[in-house]
Amino acid sequence: MIIEGKALKYGDNVDTDLILPGKYLTLTDPQELASHAMEGLDPEFNAKIKDFGILVVGRNFGCGSSREHAPLALKHAGVKCVLAESFARIFFRNAVCVGLPVLECQGISSQTSEGDLLVVNLAEGQVENRTRNVTFKAKPLPDFFLKILKLGGLMPYIDSQLRED
């Protein structure tokens, strides 16, 4: 899977309450959730992400409560991929389960500026910053995570496995 987009940057310790404030946890429609993505941090996020596509963030992205709503809101807001120095483990797993590509990539936040053009190769765990002509080696994802992402999330993956049996 190859993902291309421009970097939209945020810092360290962006928690799930900033990604999707708790008052929206009663919503079930993914598009409604998306309309409130990053509202706690950047009220202009939904307008920006359409022109960017790839989040570049610092350490500990998705810390806080273990809500699937946060990565679901990002995915449906138009985030194509999240590149972080590190993720909170439960956010990372939830993102894969909802079909939001995530890669841990050391040095990405310090060597990428907002608006840089990025090309992400999920299968190889490689991130190319075409604006700066720099390539990063991300922590590769296991093959079954790539299959889950390719199919759009854990539920479509399970459906495909059941149809094979």
C-alpha cells in the first residue's frame, strides 16, 4: 500500500480527548464523529486535513482513554495515515482495527515541516519526504496488519476470513 499526501503536524502527547472530546462519545455515525476530529486541539482541522492527508505527530500519540472513536473520527475526517515518533499502544491497535494506517517512525516530526509532500510505503515501512529528499525507515507492520488495513479494518478482514473457510 502506497499513501501520498502532505504533512499536517502536531506535537507530543496528543491524547484521545484532544483527538475526539469525550462529549461526542455518544455519537455512532462515523461522519458525525469525523466532524469533531481534533476539535480539542485544532478547530480548523477538518478544513485542513482535506488539503494535507497525512498526520505527522510527536511522541505518545493517542494516549489517554482507550476509545475506538478517536481513530475512527480521524479516518472518516480524511486522514490517510498517521506517522508518529511513538503511539499509545491501545490507540495503535484501535487504529489498525478501524482501518487507519499508522506507522511509528523515529525522526519524522523533527525532520518534516507542515506541508511537506510524503510518500508512505506501508509494506516496506518506508516514508519518503519528497520535499526534503529524505527517506525514513519506519517500524514495519506485520503482514496480517497490512491485510487488515488493505481490507479497511478488522471486521472486513474477519468477514473475508470467514468466506474463505
